[in-house]
Amino acid sequence: MTRETPSCARQPVPGRLPLREHRLRARVSLEQIMAETKISRRFLEAIEDGRYEELPGGVFAVNYIRQYAWMTGYDAELILEHYRHRLDGQAAAEPVRRPHAPRWARFFESA
């Protein structure tokens, strides 16, 4: 089962991708995606709405996005580019926190 990339898929990263609209045009329901991929509805809706901070971290989020794209026929790389762009923006807005050194490390630093 192969999916084709839509012609509108290669655009600059906008504020919100038209994922829900594309899925509806492709006549794929969230229930079909849930049944095929075992991804919960809340994560699928978060992907469609661009609320990537609600997804589990790391490889899980990337895998969920790839599976969603495969099921809907959307360009996975475009969604992942949008995902990374949005996460980079959030990371820049948050202050960088450095972990405290363990007590034993402070002993060697004072020597």
C-alpha cells in the first residue's frame, strides 16, 4: 500500500499545516488511523493541530508523525520539518537549566 505525496506539500514552514483538511480530502478517518497505527486520538489531534508539545518525546513523536503522514498520504518530511521548527522555537524561549553537580564532584572541584 503506497501513498503519494501531495503536490502542495513542499512549501515553507507556515504557522499551521493543513493536515486535517488533507486527511478529510483523502477520506481517512481518525478511527482508521487509530485502528491501523494504535496511536491514541489525543496524539493524532495534537499532530493535526500542531500541538507537538503534547506528544511523547523523541523517537515516539517522530514515529507517530511518520505513521500519520503515511496513513494520510501527506509528506512526512514536511510535517517533521514543521515539528522541529516549532520545537526549536520553544527551546529558544525557555531558559537553559544546568543540572547541579553531585556532591562528590564538588569535592574534586575544590581541590
